[in-house]
Amino acid sequence: MKKIKIMALPLALLLLLGACSDSEAESAEETTVTAESDAETVVDAPDTDLELPAADEVVVVVNGEKILGTVYNSVARQLESSVATQGKKASDPEVAEQVKEQAITVIVGNKLIIQDAVEKGHEVDKEVLEQRFEDLKNQFEDEEQMNISLKRTGFTLDDMKLQLREQLIYESYLEEEIEGAEVTEEELEEAYQGYIDSTEGETPEFEEMKPMIRQSLEEQNEKQAVYDRIEELREAADIEMKI
């Protein structure tokens, strides 16, 4: 089975994707809830075929830092949605195990990067953090939809702010600490030839496509550099699985 390669995504982006998708799903439903009953109603979590830990259960410990079920469950649900687009269901034990392994891989990988970044002195600009936080909240139709989505994911606004802070640290780390392999002319030509071989009809000239091909290959190389760095950090890390 093909693995779900999203390890390089900042964890905050996965959580934001989950919250926003829940918001869109909720707004698509024609439901009427009074203010009084809404205040007393606990929103059910999204349907899932996965066996998920309790929100406050410790899932994995990375270099002494505990990661709870809240984080794991959000990532696992996103991966479950991802495999569903490929026609696979988490009700299949093999798929469920794949999702579990990949969720742990994503969480541990991101945590290792953040820990290394903090150790190397990467910090967050408070003004930038506040702006990102406002941008996140503006992803929702209104405050009610935001609160519903947060209940669904099990996160609070403080949790999301913390994740955004880690995202900014992650971005700083990638910019200053990670450098992908240089793209060679030979690789550009090979990629262009592969495009021609897989495309019917007339294709743009090499020089016209060269900047786009270069950007794509540079992004691939940066992702590979992130994977390699995570593997280096993992070798020296103390990782204790709890599920």
C-alpha cells in the first residue's frame, strides 16, 4: 500500500484543514439550533471508522514531551479522509493500521523538527503570530461555526494558537536550516522529457516550461531534505509509543 506522504506539512496546517473542513460540512447542513439549546449541546465528533484514543490520553512521548490524543485524532482523521479519496476505508484493518502508522510518523516528525528548531534558537514574532491567529479565525463563517469546529476537533483556541506558533517556528527552521539538493540541467531535461512522453498533443517548448519544472523539482528536493533531517533526529531521539 502506498504511504501517505504528508510528513513535511506543519502539523498546524493539518489541524487547520480539519477544523475548516468540519466548518464547511457543518454549514452545508440545514439545521436550526436555538441559542439556548446550542449552549447546552455537545457537538459530536465526526464519524470515523478508526479506533481513537481519549483526547487526554498520551499517545507518544518524544524526548520527554507528551503528545495527547487530541493531536493524534485530528491528524488520523485527516489521513482517513485522504485514503477515502483513493477508495480505501479505515474499516479495513490494514488501512486502519496504515493510518495509525502514518499519523504517528507525522506527529513525531513534526515534533522532532520543532524541538530541534527551539534548541537552535528559532523564535516567533508576536505580531506575526497574532496576525496568523486572526487569519485562522477568519477562515470560519462566524464565531459559532468556529466554536462548533473546535468542539469537533477537540481543540481550544489556545491549542490552535500554540500550533500556529509551532508552524511559524517550523517555517523559520525550513528557511534557515534546510536546503534541498541543487537541481541540475540534466534533471530538468529528464523531467521535461517525462512530461512529453506522458502528454498527448502539442506541448510547450523546454525553455518555456523550465521555470515551472525547476520550481517543482526544488520543492521535491526540499521535502526530501526534511525527510532526511527527520530521520537523523529520529536516530538520536527517545521515542516512547503509548498506543
